[in-house]
Amino acid sequence: MPIMIGDKPESSFADPMGLLTDCHRRIERFLSVLVQVSTQAHGSSLTSEQHVALQTALRYFREAAPRHTADEEETLFPRLRSLDRPELKTLLQKINSLESDHARAGRSHSEVDRLGQEWLASGSLERGDAERFARLVDELAGLYREHIGTEERELFPAAAAVLEASQREVMGREMRARRDLHQG
């Protein structure tokens, strides 16, 4: 990904909370692409630029986004749940809601992917399918806005404060392994 002047550099696996936040920016960016293509094309023929943008966004949500969900559900949430910290009680109750969001988003993304692949293959969508695609991406935008807000305002800062450096280091290794990346 090209470096943009003024952009914050990407976080490394040594900073798992930063990496999760960086993933949120990518989710927002690719979701914006889906909304934009839907709004501009309304299920009709795609320009070559829209075709590539839709294809890329669908691939991101099909391949990369599930790793982000696993980072949270398999790496972050269990560590927070294992802590016996009274100050985290309210926050830990929100984790169930965040996991429900993940499941809901996953179902919506499956349908968006199905419709998007049909759009890419046939060149257009029937009116009902185009409306369904638009409704789903709008719903996802609202879901992610709330979900990301909760994680970035509450969960990630609390996790950064209570998890020890050694725990964050192991988290980074797990996240790296999930992406099949090797140090060196």
C-alpha cells in the first residue's frame, strides 16, 4: 500500500492494538468503496475503474477481514475475559455484543459477496438485487460505525492499559501467524 504524506505509518505486530485500529481504517475504506460503487452504478454496468474497485473490496472482505475478526475473537477477547479486573466488568459485557456484530457482519458480507460476484460476472444486477446490495452495504456501514467506535473508544484503550507487554507480544505473534508471515 503506498505511503501517503501526512498519513500515520502502519502499526507493526509489536503493537497489536495499533494493528487492529489500522485494520479498522482498511475496513472503512473498502466499505466506502462498496457504498460508492453501489450509489454510482445502481446495479447497472460498471466502468472498468468501478469493476476493479468492487472486485478488490469484495476480495478484502472475503479474505482479509476474517483475519481481523479472528484477531479479536481468538486473540484479544479471550485475554480480556481471562483477567479478573472489576474495572473491566462493564466492558467485558460488551464483548458479547461485539461478537454478535461480527456474526451479523459475516452474514451480510456473504450476501454482498454473492451479489457482487454476480454483478461482476454478468455486468449488471436486477433491480431487486441492486436494491438489496445497496441496503446491505448501508446496514454494514451503520454496523461498523457503532462497532468500531466501541472498540476504539473503549475496548482497545482498556486492553492497552491492562494487558502486559508480554501478553501483547504473544498477541502480535498470533496475529502474524494468522497471516502466515515469518519474522526475518
